[in-house]
Amino acid sequence: MVGYDEADVGATFISYTSERNEFVSYTHPVGLDDIQWVSKYPGQKSPMTNIVKVFDIYTWIGLLISTGIASLVLIGVVHILRHLGLKQPDSIAVALMPLSLLNAEPMPNWFLVSSKRIYSGSILLVVWALCSAVITYAFSSNLRAIVLSPSYETPIDTAQQIVENNLIPIVGTQELVYTFLNFSTNPWFVKVAQLAIPPTSTDEKFDAILAGTSVTSNTQDLLLNYISQDPTLSRLNKLKPPIFYFSKERIRFYYVGWMVQKNSKWRIHLDNHILLCDQAGFYLKIKRTMINTAVSEHTISDREKMRVEHIAVAFMLLGIGYIISTLGMFFL
């Protein structure tokens, strides 16, 4: 109607496109047409493995290899000294010395024999002690921050993750977003369109998303407003927030505004009105009034209280040690 001069203003939430701009003009933006993937909010995982995350996999492999090599070299030095008739400590104690130095134990005096020092073993211990000090400082510095940080499942942020995790996209073939996905230059968008199924009902769609088997697409504000206003979905408002995760990847990202006729005399006045409303914060006020804050706004602590799960690895190692020592009493 605006384009055919049957109305002066189209006060609606319509996105900017070059094709539409050839037919009508737009006011200053009143929002964003920001369509994202909507999935189940990542659940919290057990913090039992947090202690392993202090270093990455390559650092742990390097530590294991270097500790093993240091133990083997020390055992070799001790065996050579024994063959030379010099008294040396037990091989097990020697093999465990690199681990003791990692735990800031004092330096041994094994290689001080008759006031003469065996330099090969002593140099190795000194170098390993210096290396252990650096590793211990790094480990202890990161330990508290990593161990007490909550761990969450990997969120669904991209179309590639949807395909690789075998999730079912719930998108109607008659929806505009389906056409956008199907003709996108992004190959993962096209694959999602090929896997998409139409929704059978609103309840089943949300149940599938909360079950972690499906995803859908929507604008965050519109979806949360729809949930808060629809009485049939009141059960979702009773769930512990957050319940939905909105992806970082944007499917469609357009400014939206009101439509006016080309060269309309009202455009400047409407732009001033919209800018004054933005300055006054009316958009946020309306958003907080219309959308259930229990669903849309939440804060998650980045720290947890220490629980048994956080140090479960230590108890597991202790249990394994008890079992091995018990078996040693009977078979060794």
C-alpha cells in the first residue's frame, strides 16, 4: 500500500533489502532482523576432568614423555654406578624422583660419592629441577581458575555443527528462511535445507529442541516474546533458565524499519521520533516488559564451590594404588 501511494507510512518490522528500497524508502532502523539457530542450552558437565584442562593435550604428552625419559636416564646412571661398585638407592625411588621434583621435593644427594660428584646425574637433576619449577608455577597458577570453572557441553553455533552432530533442522519449506538457506552460497546452509523437516506442532518442535535432537531458526526477541505471550507454552517459562541457546552464526542479518513513500515529507520527522525513542531507551523498556526475563535474561557464575567431583581424579589414583599394593602383597 505504501509503494502504491495508498498509505503514507508502514509502521512494521520489515527488513531492509535493495529490491524493496527501489520501491519504497525506509526510516532510521528500529531494530534488527537477526535470525539465528535456536538449540537446547548446553548442559553443565561434570567438573571431574577439569584438572586435566590445566594444560592442553600436547603439553601433557610432552610432560609424560620428558618425565619418562628423565626416569630412564636416571635409572641408567644408577645402574652404571652400581656396576662400578658404588652404593646407589633403589631403582623405584630413582624412577619416581622426577615426579618428586615436580612436587617441589628437595634435591637428593645420590650422586655425591666419597666427596666426589658424579656430574652426569647431578646435571640432569639440576636441569630437571629448573624445568619442574617452571611447570609447577604454571600448573599452580592455572589450577584454581580451571578447576572451579563450570564446564558445559559444546554449543551449537554453526550450520556445520548441525550437520556433523546429526541434528534435525525444523524449518518449514514455505518459510522465507528455508529459501534463503536453500539458495545460499554457504554449502552448510544448503545441507541444512536438505535435512530440514517442517514442524508438526509448536509443542513437538520445542520438545524436540529441549531433548537436544533438533534445532530451529528464529529471531531471539521475537521467539522469547512469543513464548512469554502464548499461554499454551507457559510450561517453558517454569523451566530453570536458560533453556535456549542462540547461535553466534547469523542466518540473515538485516536492519529493519518503517516504510515510507519515496521522497516522503514525513521521513525526517519519523527519523527524529525514532532517534529520540532510542535515546530514551524505550526499546529496552518495551523488550523487558513484553519478554519474560526469566527466559531471556540470566546470569551464570564463572566459579563453583569445590566439590568431591573436582578432586575425584586424586581419589581414583589413590584407589588404583590401594588395589595394586594389595595385589603386590599376594603375588610379589
